[in-house]
Amino acid sequence: MNRKIYNFSAGPAILPQEVLEKAQRELLSFDGIGMSVMEISHRSKAFADVLERAESGIRDLLNVPHDYRVLFLQGGASLQFSMIPMNFLKARADYIVTGAWGNKAAKEARKTGPVNVIHSTEQSGFKTIPSQDEIRFSPDADYVHYCSNETIDGVEFNYDLEGGGIPVVCDASSNILSKPIDIEKYALIYAGAQKNIGPSGVTLVIIRDDMLGKVPEGQYSMLDYRAIAANDSMLNTPNTWGIYLVSLVCDWLGQKGGVAEIARLNARKAQILYDALDSSDGFYRGHADRDARSLMNVTFRLPSEDLETRFVAEATAAGFNGLKGHRSVGGIRASIYNAFPIEGVERLVEFMKEFNR
């Protein structure tokens, strides 16, 4: 590389440099076997070891109990929007909508059966999250679904939702592995890998054993959690390279002190950036309410769209990539996932101060 590029993209996102370097070293010959991970059979012992390391890495980092299965699927979080209701929606499902992805999940679920949006922050512009006390569940709900961190809108739940006996399903694509979570409060957690877990093309699903018994008979095989679990995520040929990188990311996180330590670093990075917004006399205006701010996706606006366009152009020229907000909302978005270095946040703040001046 001729110079350092700071990658603020929301996903596919930055991967740890140490992980990329190890993958580069092993690209042609994994573990000295003379073949790439992309070439070996998914039924081989070599890949069985990779799959085991990836699963045990997730289990160790998140303290996953024994009565949960860790699965590696394909299709991204977007396929889960359909797959979850196809497997579990019988009477009705509750949805909490705090951003664009929660909205999309509810829309897909309606194609399967009745959906009750029990709380939505859309009218207020997706700037906040509800407190646990504000949520009222349907007594006959098969499950309640929510997104713990909305990538587009930059809002994040600062607690694990309590379902009150209703199975809790969570899209944790943008903040999985970024902080400790209480797995036992969830019936199913899913996440696209391309933000904090690994490369695009892998979807992590952590599902409680009792949920597998709720899968309807005659379900399409590739959409059947029970069948996928029975075949150890290999009902078809999995993304072998992606799962290999997941195992390396888990190793890297373990070496960094695990999710508790990375959570402290993530909070520090976010504080530096939010302090810059709050001290700019309104030149930079954060989108989310202060008590709902995401530690992963910092979204903000400038006084005009013309200035935002200029900001993105000059930032890109200065080596800051991926700062343009999602096409549906505009503005600026800085995604600072686990692998994003603190010095990159500090350099961005310096640029922001100079741009403001």
C-alpha cells in the first residue's frame, strides 16, 4: 500500500490486519497441507477442524450455553427475515421497529402470517429506542423480534430485551461480539458476518434447542433450522473460506482480551467521535438521541447536503473511506467496528475540526 486508508464502511467492513496477514500467509497452503482452505473438501478433517474452531470461538467469546446450537448459514441477515417466520410464526409475531432493518424484517414476516408492531420509533425519525417498561407484548405471540443495533440510523439498544416468557429473536448483525450479551435471554440471535465476525457470505445463527422442536414438518430443507443443525451447518457446501476467517477473527478477539475488553475500547472510540459532534456548536449534528447512540455506527448531518457532499469528497481524498450515509437517509455515517483502530477515529476528528474551521 502507498498509504493508510481508514475504512469506515458499514459492511463489508474492516477486518483485523493480523487476520488478513495470517490468511494471506495461508492462502496457498493452509496449515501446511499444500492446498488453500478454498480448495479442500468441506467433508475433510482439515475443514472439520476449522469449523470446530469457529464454533468454539463463538461459544467461548459469548459464553454460549450447552443447550444452544451455533450455526453458520448463507443468505445474510436478509434471508433470516423470511426464514424466522417460516419456521416459527404460527399465531402472530411481535416486532419492535427502531430502524430500517427492523422495518424490513417486519415486512418480510407479514408474507408468512400476522405481525404486530408493538413499538415503532418511525414517526420520530428512528432516533431513539424504547425502554423495557414501554414494551407491551401480545399474550399469544410466537416470538418477539428486534434489531439490537440499527446500522443505517445509528441507534442501539443498551440492554438485552426481556421477553417475559415470549421467545426473543434478535438481529445483532451490527453489534455482535462488540460487547457482552446475556445469551440465555434469547431464543435465537442472528448476524451477518461482514461487520464484526468475518467476511460477507456467512451468517451466524445461535439458536436454543427447544426452538428446533418448533420447526414445522415438511419445511424446505435449506430453510429448516433443525435440518441444518442436524448436519452441523453442512446441509450443503458451506462458505469454507468465510468460516475459516471467522475462526481467525475469534482467535484475534481472544488475544485482545475478549468481548469485555473490546467493549471498553469500542466505548472509548465512540466517545471521542461523539464528543467531536457535541463540541462543534451544531456544525455536526448527531442523528440519534444521546441515550440511544450506537457505539458501532455514528450517524450525523452537516448544515447542508452540499457541505455533506464536499465533506465526503475531501475526507475520501484524505484517506477516510466509506463515510457517506446510507442512500436511503443521506448524511454521514462512520462505522467503527471492533477492528477499527482508535487512531483512525482520532485522525477523523482532526479532519472534522479542520473542515469545520
